[in-house]
Amino acid sequence: MAELTKEELNQLFPAECHFKVICRDLTDVHKNLNKALAKVGLTDIAFQPGTRSSKGKYISFEVSIQVETHDQMLQIDQSSRSVDGVKMRL
């Protein structure tokens, strides 16, 4: 399957995107995830805590965002992945 061109990707937006991150349960990880959103200009949106792992080592956070462009989606992804403690971004 061929990769989409930038123009084809941008035709998919705006779109509602759901982001979920799995993090080590560190102090301030929730605050730092929200700061990552603010870095890309999303100050009125916040990650919501999800579930904790059975041993309490990991916690998930979720957010749904109206994303305007493919580039904005990549910025959100990159910013959230850069937070200390993030293990996986879905």
C-alpha cells in the first residue's frame, strides 16, 4: 500500500482524534502531559486519568481533541511522547 501524500493526509482533517498514553505512575506525570498539550497551543484541553495497572506501576491518560491538520497531530504526538515516564502512546 502506498503512503499518502501530504495533500491526501490533510484532506482527512479536521478530525476528532483520541490519544491515550501509558505512563509510569510518577509524581507530576499528569501535569507534565497537560503542559505538553499547552506547548502545542492546546490550553483548554487536559488529559483525563484512566486506569492503573494491577500492581500500580503504570497509569493511562486519555484525551479527545479536534485536530485541524496532520502536522498538528504529529506535534501533539511528539510533544506527549517527550514527557518523562511515557511508555506508550496509542
